Amino acid sequence: MNIIIYLVAAAIIGWVASEIMHDRASLLINIIVAVVGAFLAGYFLSPIFHVGTINDAVNIPTMLLTLLGAIIVIAIVHLLRRRV
């Protein structure tokens, strides 16, 4: 059951991040972006902001941290697309 909650939360966070960054992507891409963003946020941003990751609990601070990570991933993808 936890994996379903995690995927639903990732889909919502990925969709919000893609809306903020004006990136139209499919649901699968949104989930992938949010999962990668959650990983990066947990690894790099969690120690800076002293907030747990979405793996610890699904609450507002962890969702915002994951959202920030997803936005960073989308920004990196946009930068890489411009260079190619």
C-alpha cells in the first residue's frame, strides 16, 4: 500500500512541478521526475533544510522538499535540451 501512496504523491508533485516550470509531460514522466527529484532532494537538500524525505512521511514539508527537487530536475533537463 505504501508504494501506491508514494506513486500517487509523486504523480501529483511531478504534475505541480511541470506546471510551475511550464513543461507539458505525461503522467509517467511526471512520476519519474518526482521520484528523481525526491532522491536528489533527500540526498542534497534534506540535510540543508533539516527536513525528512518523502520516504519518512508524507507531509507538507517533505512534499515541498520533493517539489523543489522535481523543479530542479526539470530545470536541469531544460538546460540540457537547449545545449543539444
